[in-house]
Amino acid sequence: MWAELRPALLITRREVRDQFRDWRIIFPIVGLTVFFPFLMNFTARQALQFVTRYGASIVGERMVPFLLMIVGFFPISASLVIALDTFVGERERGSIEPLLNTPLKDWQLYLGKLLAAIVPTLAGSFLGMGVYLTGLVISRITLPDTGMILQIFALTIVQAVMMVSAAVVVSSQATSVRASNLLSSFIIIPAALLIQGESVVMFWGNTSTLWWVVAGVVVLTLLMVRVGLAHFRREELLGREIDVLNFRWGWRVFWHGFTGDAKSFGDWLRRAVPEGVRSLRVPVLLTAGIAVIAVWVGAEQIHRFQISLNDAGLENLSSNMGSVLGALKPLGTSAVASFWWQNVRVLLLALVLGLFSFGVMGVMPIFASMGIVGYLMALLSTNGISPWTYVVGFILPHGILEIPAAVLAAAAVLQMGALIATPDQQRTVGEVVLDALGRWARIMGAWVIPLLLAAAMIEAWVTPQVAAALFR
């Protein structure tokens, strides 16, 4: 293993040495990184004075670790240009040909360049965070507890590696530095949104959730590195020219994934659709397992978010439910369209999340929905109402079709992420993504959308009547 890794580490050492010799790289990293923590220290002092004046000291206390996280994130975004320049920049300057002619394997070359981009990024983050913490000590501001500091350092490390890994993938696939810089927005914007979510968790005080964020980012980072290694080929790096936007070619690739080479609509139904479902066996099992776990996780939340129905004046909920539901009548066609579009919209959101996370986040909508079901079942059970009556009356009539449709859609998104992360010597990343989108559309068009339409009809016309009958 060491013999295999040594050539990659040699490239890393050479690249890092050259980077730290160039004052045009060192000055922005060190200058901006050192200046920014002083600004954050000033902000922390002003914020603490302001909130203490109005008796909201807890806000100020949580502002201090939040600013530490921002200080760690700032050098990552500033140093991202190093990672974006890794391959495409050297290709434009003509300095990468000697390196590509070495007997190094593709993965050794890629890993060496990746590590070389990570080192200055993390060095800048650690320098800024160190300056910030030193300033807090000098200003006699209470430091966050050790656990919180460790969490923030862990978050900084995993986010830096994730963003750099994504930038190196972009650099290895882009045709120009300008293109790679423009594509970097697809890295910085999601990372900034992630930082906002982490800040909400931090101000809320639920710090244990941040460790789950760390674990999730680690998974995404490993997938990102896997994608880079799977699709990096030095021959294409030298021969790739400006990519012309070819809609006709893109449509052919997508249509191939959608039809599965079917010759007619009947052939598509008889052969391509069953073949697409069979290819989802493993993702379906994984998604179904995740749904079951979500129900259990939701039920466990009753210990943290206990609600007593008696306190709300609803101690006669079970007896009054029948009279309330008895007044319901089958809903109109507009309700069917509303239910159907709501479910389709959620699954489209799952697709978008899956594209940015290699399928991992694509299961979040079904996880959240099933988690709510589990929580409501536990809530009813703790208040003396049978949860199975709720399931049979409110969920089962349309859920028989809606839940399998959601599982199939989430499984298709998981399959998409697996295809993108799988080495394919015959196709580019763009071809793999378009083909995977076509496979997803095949499952959606043949199974998911019709099942959701039937489920919407049942939810509007049958479920209210079943629920009313059970609660009479």
C-alpha cells in the first residue's frame, strides 16, 4: 500500500512546495486569512455588548462559535481557486504534459493533485481559526467548550475536503479555467446553504445534530473522491477541447436511457420497463429499509417532543373525531390534481437533492415523510388512541400505492448516484448523468406518476370516508 501511495505523495510534496514558494498564492491566503479573524473578533465583542445590554446573553454566547465556523469557512472559499486550477490551469499553461508522460497511474496522479489542493486550504482555515481563538483569549471573551470547538474543527475539515474534491473534479472535466471558475458556483452555493443550516442548528443549541452533519459530509466527500477517480483519464485531459452545447446529442443519450433501445411503445412496456425495475432491486431494498428506520426514528422523537393532547383540551379527540370526519364528503377533481402535484413536486425535489449528493439526499423526502408518520403513531399511542386506527384510516387506503411509488422514485435517484460514481471507460461524466436521468424518467413515467395519480384519487375520494367510518 505504501509503495502504491508513495508516487502520489511525491506529487503532493512537489505541488505544495511550489505553491508556498509563490508569493501571489501565499499573500492572499495569509493576508486575508489573518485579517478576517480580527474582523470577526471585533464583531464578537460588539455582538456580546449589544445582546448583554438587552439580557440576551445566550445569543452572544452562541455567536462566538458561529463566528469561529465562519472564520474557518472563509479561507476555504478563497483558496478554492487553487483546486479549480489543478488540472485545467496547467493544461492551459502547457505545464502538465511532462507530468502526464510519467509512468504514474491515473489514480496516483489524481490523488496527488487532490492532496496538494487540500493542504493549503486547510492550512488557511487552521491559521484563521487559531488567530480568532487567540483574539478571544486576549479580549477575555469566554471560549466555547471543548466539545463545540472540536465539532467546528471537524466540520471545517470535512467541508474543506468536500469542496476541494468537488473543485478538482470540475478542474479535471472542464475545458478552460473560465469554465471551471463559473462552475465553482455549484460548489460554493450548496456549501453556503449547508453553513446556514449548521448555523441554525448551532443557535438552536442542538449540537449533537452537528455530528450527524459531519458524518453526512464525510459520505458525500468519499463519493466525490470516488467520482473523480472513476472518471479521470489523462488521455481525455490532453485531447479535450471546448465543449459545444449539443442538444441533439444530449437528447439522444437521454432517450437511450429512457427507452432502453425499445423499438416501439409495446416493446418499451414489455421489455424496457421491467428491466428498469429489475435493475432497482438493491436500491429498492435500501430505500425500503431507510423508510422503516425513518418510522422508528420518528417514533423515538416522542421522548424529546412530547405533546399531551389533554393539555390542548382534546381529551375527547377519539370520540369527537367521528363527528368531524362524518361531515366530510369526497373531494373534487381539483383536490386530486393538488395531491398528485404535491407528491410529484416532492419527488422532483428529491431528484435535485440527489444530483447534488450522488443520490444520498434523494431519500430525504421519504425519510422525512415516514418519520412524521412514526411520530404521529407514537403521539396517538401515548395519549390512549390506537395508532393502527390512524394508519388504516388516514394512510393505508392511498398509501398502498403512494408509498411504493415514493420508494421506486427514491431508489431510481440512488441508482443514479451509483452510476455516476461507477468507473466507465467508454463514457464521459455528462453521458453517464444524461443516461441516468433517462433511466429515472423511465421509472417515473411508467410507474411512479401513474401510481401517484391513482393514489391521489383514492386520497380525495376514498380515504376521508374510510377514516370517518373507523372513527364513528
